[in-house]
Amino acid sequence: MHRRIIAPGALAAASVLLAIPASAASGSPGAPGIGDPYYPAYGNGGYDVSHYDLRLKYQPVTDRLEGTATLLARTTQDLSRFDLDFLLDVSEVRVNGVPAAFTASGEHELQITPRTPLEKGAAVTVVVRYGGVPSSKQAYGFTSWHRTPDGGVGANEPEAAWWWFPSNDHPLDKATYDVSVQVPDGTQAISNGTLQSTASRAGWTRYSWRSDKPQATYLATLAVGKFDVTTGRTQSGVPVVNAYSKDLGADAGAARASVERTGEIADWLAEYFGPYPFDALGGYVPNVTTGYALETQTRPFYSPRQFANGSNTSVVVHELAHQWYGDLVSVAGWKDIWINEGFARYAQWLWSEHEGEGTAQEIADYVYASRAADDPFWTVRPGDPGPENQFHAAVYDRGALALQALRNEIGDEAFFALLKGWPQRHAYGNATVADFRRYAEEVSGRPLAALFDTWLFQPSKPTAPAAVEASLSSRPLGTRGEPGRPKSWQKIAATNGVHEHRH
């Protein structure tokens, strides 16, 4: 906080001015991007957010959202100006209680100039008052706000926050959240974490949710509509809240038959990945027309289309596996997406084994054999796929193949110790593919650079000798020995488009 000092006499005033470091007197603008090469304009430089307090009011009939966002942050440089990622219309910004100048910039930037420059390392409170119709806003030609017959939903990856709250929108800047939403009586507001309270007054009900563990901005979600809500607890005692739109139609039964197994599946995953890392759990299925699912922290989002062909616990396994691999440990940069998606897909393979519908090895053999060497699938490098291929099937399937190759190389004991130890090593933080390789070498005591390069970074199908050495398929393609399709494959393949929701 800056205080104005008034000293008598010109000499005293000059002395005071000389005592202020030059950088603090002027500062420099924070970068309009956090430095991610896949998305140069995403996130921002110059500060780190520790908490978001969002007080919102939403009218489903008009899709009108009004809000006051309070961000608690700390500067990482002397700042004359900084950006937030945001699209709605802003009416007022205050920095440390003082009105600040602001303007829209670029496709999705809110540029803020505080009255007084901010010194490096200073605690900063930023208040933004805003309003607008999220579904009317687009950036880069797309929207991440989904209008439903009875409300709206904010859920997407790698960006969703811009449509409902101002943020430093990159996984590197995690924070805790309080999300309090006022909606008309008879309508509910669903968000992450635990429901702290509900209160009704004059035809409106306020739902207050809290996420008290660090959470990336793209993992924050808001859904407003009319839901059937179920509650319970896992065997380990974690409270579970699931919500289903009341107008899911023919998909309702399959959705419930899948998502209601959330607690069971989370307890099962904990056997592989360690204790469930958050104090809330669940999932929600709104009546959206999109087809994807998303690992929104503690409360994954599922589109009804995921259950159009019947129950699908495999997609629930995928999104819950992300609670460890993606949410607890998040990517340091979007090029590291393999440490999210490869592991979530491999969890589906383990679930198949658990359900007696094909072992992980059998699925790996099938995936390897079913793609010819000239299939473009093999040109995508899961370890650094590029933004255009960030959610390509190869990141999932070849990414899981890499894990099976690693398992066969280092043995089950080291492999499963690795799966459980990794989330603890980087709990509530961020990590890279290189970090994982180093940790795998530490746990196994073996050099693994060549294996990781072969399966994650070479733009070609690993040769048969390499596959044999990794104990993958040794059968020549097109022979009678070609592996058959595992029973679980249809369910797993049904989730191949689980994140196909990009622009």
C-alpha cells in the first residue's frame, strides 16, 4: 500500500523523492502474456494471484451476468501497468482501494493502470466490477460459454475464465477460490469445491462455493440451471455432489449410471495415484450441445453426448484421473499436455483391466498394431505436439503407449511407485515432461532418455525391434497373430473426442 507523504519545504520534499527507488517511482508494464509459446497472449506477467473472490448475479432468461471480482495478488516486478484476461464489460477497477484506469486491449485483455506504480513484492488487491452477456462474446472466433435452455455453463480448455471472471489465465498461476452466485429461486448454481451456504431473499437464492486448494483458472467452472442434485460420501469420507440437468431426456439414465459411480472410481484410483487430493468430489451433466468432457477441479463437466450410447464409466475414470494428473499437478506449459492426457488415458486402460475387459498390455498391443507406419497418427509427438495437435488422439493413445513401454522397461514395482509418487512430488504445483522423465529415472535407477525420445518425441512409429524391446506387439501387421480388439475398446474409443472442443 502506498501512502502519500507531505513534508514542509522544497528540500524536504526533494529528500523524500530521492529516497524512493527509481524503479518504484515508474515501474514497467507487465507482459500481456505469461510466456507460453503455444498461447503467447494467455496469462500475464508481473504478478501472481493467490485468491479469487467472485460475487456474481446471473439471470438465466437473458444470460446476463453481473459480478464483482476481488483478486488478491503479489507483484513479481515493479509494475506501472498490468493485464487481466477478460471479455465482459467493465465499469470500475480499483487497485488497493484506489480507482484505476482501464481499457480493453487485443482480443481478450483488460489493461489496468494503477494510480500509483506498484513495487515488486507488494501485496495487491484488485477489484473489478463488470457485467455483460457471456454468450455474446467471442475471442479468436470462438466462445467458451455454453448457453443451455435454462441457463449457462463456463467450461473449456485451455480457456474458459474470460467469459465469467477476470483472471491471470494460465495453469502456472494457481489460486484458491470463493464463488458466490445469486440466481432466481428454483435455479441452482454449481461450481467447484464445497457448498458453504445457500441463502434466499426476495426471489433470489445465493449459492456460495469454496475451493481451498490451489486451482488453475481453466479448471474453475460455473453452471447455472435447473438440476437434480445427489449427495453422498466416498468410502474414504470425501463429500460427493453430482448434478444433472432436469431435461437430459433419454441420456439421463446412462449419465446417472456413470457419474453416480464417481466415489467408487475415485477410491479405486487412489490405490494407484495416492490419496484423493481435495476435500470435495462430484460431477455435473448440463444440457449442452457440445460433446466433450473436462476435468474441472473436484467437479468434472460431462456433456450428455458422452452417454448417448449408454453408461460410460471410462470417461468418468478419465476425468477423475485428471484430479491427480492435471489438477493436483498441472502443466508448466501447454506443450506438457502429455502429463495430463497420457496418464488419464492410461487410467482407462487400468480400469479396463479392473473390469475384466482387456489388460493394459492387450490394449497397448491393439493400439500399436491398428496404426500402420504411414498413419499420420505417428507424426504427432505427444511430448510436444504443437498447439494445433494439443488434443490429438496421439497425445492420448500414443501417450498411453509410452507409459506401457515405460512400465515394461522398469517393471511393475517401480512403475506403480512412480504413478503414486509423482503427484506427491509436485502436489498443488506445476511440472514438465522433462521433470517426469527425471523423476522416472530417479525412481527406477535407469537411464530413460532414449525410451522417452522414441515414444514421445520422434515423429514416426517406433520400429518393431523397439516395440519388442519394450514388450509391445511383436506380431507383424496384417498377420493372423494380429491382436484382437479388447472388449473395452469401444468405450475407450468413445472418449477419443473427450476434449475435442477447441476453436
